[in-house]
Amino acid sequence: MKVLVTGGAGYIGSTTAKALEEAGHTPVILDSLLTGPQVFVRDRIFYEGDIADRDLVARVVREHPDLDATIHMAARIVVPESVEQPYLYYKDNVAKSLELFDQLEKLGKPRVLFSSSASLYATKQDFEAFEGDALAPNSPYARTKRMMEEVLQDMAAATELRGIILRYFNPIGSDPDLESGIYAKEPSHVLGQLVMAARGQKDSFTITGTEHPTRDGTGIRDYIHVWDLARAHVRAVEKFDEVIGSVGDSSVVINIGTGSGVTVRELVAAFERVFGQTVPLSEAPPRPGDAVGAFANVDRSRELLDWRTELSLDDAIASALAWGEKRQEILGYE
Ligand SMILES: NC(=O)c1ccc[n+]([C@@H]2O[C@H](COP(=O)([O-])OP(=O)(O)OC[C@H]3O[C@@H](n4cnc5c(N)ncnc54)[C@H](O)[C@@H]3O)[C@@H](O)[C@H]2O)c1
């Protein structure tokens, strides 16, 4: 199969492109390099440009009439930035995706997979999120994701377009050959902070929020190895028509996670186990907007995609650590 991957120069997109190749498919990358590094594109078929550039999308389809599906990952993804600059987020994630979806439909390329997020879910007492649960997107970023879910659902109901919406939980780790991974100069995510504290680049790792209603008071997440996440896309592309056919609707939402919740304290313990060193800890109150968290109910992904995660939390941590050692060589910065 041939698959258009928007945002294919990014963290998840470049890993997904590799998973597609390993399964015998051909990714075609469309990325503006707004944030994704060119080096992650490697030697793949690549169009540098914007998802809203209708002429460019038409050219891609003209030059690759055999495209079977589109995985739409291109987006701005930084939550605090979305609070400060909502216009940019609504323009790039909402308005531009709308153009892309309409153009794909007009060009007769109706199969669309959309990258959505577990950050849409409202907090539940037992933290297990089912696709039909109540939503409460609490940032402009999360709201752009929710809006585009609804847009895709509405367009699919009215046109030939068909949509599989994947709600990712918390991807960590890198691709198995260490050719791509997290590329932010100063990673703000929890694992990056842990590595910095373990290496003495900061005094301690701060647990923000220790009185949440979880088993140990700290926030809970469903950390999924990015390679497992990438493989889920391969499955969804391969089974696209079967999935849509079996749900009896023009679109469907599917959680992509491990099915297990891990608290911050449990993550720290796993990190120390894999890294072989303790990490100095400090505690602070939750930051404004910090979510208690959720983990995925994975019944639907098992049933519809016949997919489940294969890699463990320790695998993902080891992979993130190995990428930390390697990334300077690839990215040119530490
Ligand atoms: N990383 C996560 O934790 C996470 C969790 C849930 C959902 N997601 C979603 O997964 C997708 C991929 O995330 P990621 O972590 O790989 O992000 P990323 O920033 O690494 O990748 C996004 C890519 O999109 C490109 N891009 C942005 N705007 C574009 C435009 N208008 N036209 C063309 N290219 C454009 C960027 O250059 C970048 O390469 C996003 O849609 C994100 O919302 C990510």
C-alpha cells in the first residue's frame, strides 16, 4: 500500500513511516518542516509544504495516483503555546486540516486516519477511558483535536470521506534503530525531566501533584512505546475498509494505549530500575491545568484492529535513554 503521512518528519510520523516500510508499504511524506527535522525524512518520498496548499496536495495525488490512505498527523502540539497563541493553533490545526480533508475528498482519496489525543477525556473516578466517555478538552490544543474529530465525523457522514480517529495515550521511546525520537531542544515531558535529574543536569525531578485521588497520590498516564503506536497505524491502514465496514458507520474513534495506568511514582521506580541509578526527587503542588490523567480501555483496538502493545514500560524507558545518547549525532544538538 502507499500511504500519505502528513507530519511525517515529526516524532510519531517518522516512526510510523518506518513501521509502514517494515510492513512492506510505501510512505509518502508531506511536511512543512515547521518543527520536524529534515533528517527524520531520510530517503523517503518527500514533499516539503503545507497541508492547506491545495495545489501541492493535488500534485502529490497526481504523482502518486495509487495512494491508498492518508494518515493526518501534521499539527502544532505544544499545550502551553496553544494557551498563549490560540490563533496559531486554530489556524494550523483546524482551518488547515479542514482544507486538507476537503481536498482529499475532492481528489477521490477518502481514507483518512486522524491523530487525536487522550487529553480530550474528562477525568473519571477509576481513570479508565472508553471511547464513548465524556470529553472535557481543557486547552486550546486539545480543543483543536476535538474540533477536527467532529469535522471529520461530519464530513464522513456527508461525503465519500471515511475516518478512523486514533486517540493516542502517552507515547514515549524512540524507533528501534534509534533513527528518530524526541527532538525538542529542552524536552519538557516527564521522561526528559527524569533523564536530566538522573544525569545531574538539574537538582531533582519534581513530582507536581501528590494529593491526586490515585493509588499513591500522583498523576496517572498510559505510556505507550512509540513503536507500538506506529504499528497500530499500520494495522489501521491495512484494515481500514474492514474496520469501517464492521462498525456500520462512516467513522470510528479508537483508543491507542497499553490498557495500564502508571503513576508518576511508578514511572520513577521503573526509570530507576532501567537506568540503574536513583533520581533525587522533590515534590510540588500541581501546576494549573495539570490533569490527574487516564489510561486506555483497549477493547475496541483489540477487536477492530486485532492489535495490542508488545513492548513494556521498561522497553520504552530503555529506548528513550538510548535515543538520549544517540540524538546529538543525528540532530546536531544535545
Ligand atoms: N506526542 C504526543 O504525546 C501526542 C499525543 C497525542 C496525539 N498526538 C498527535 O500526534 C501527531 C504527531 O505528533 P508528534 O509528537 O509527532 O508531533 P511533531 O511536532 O513531532 O510532528 C508534527 C509534524 O507536523 C509538521 N507540521 C505542522 N504543521 C504543519 C502544516 N501546516 N503542514 C505540514 N506539516 C506541518 C511539523 O513540521 C512536524 O514535523 C500530532 O497531530 C499530535 O497532535 C501527539
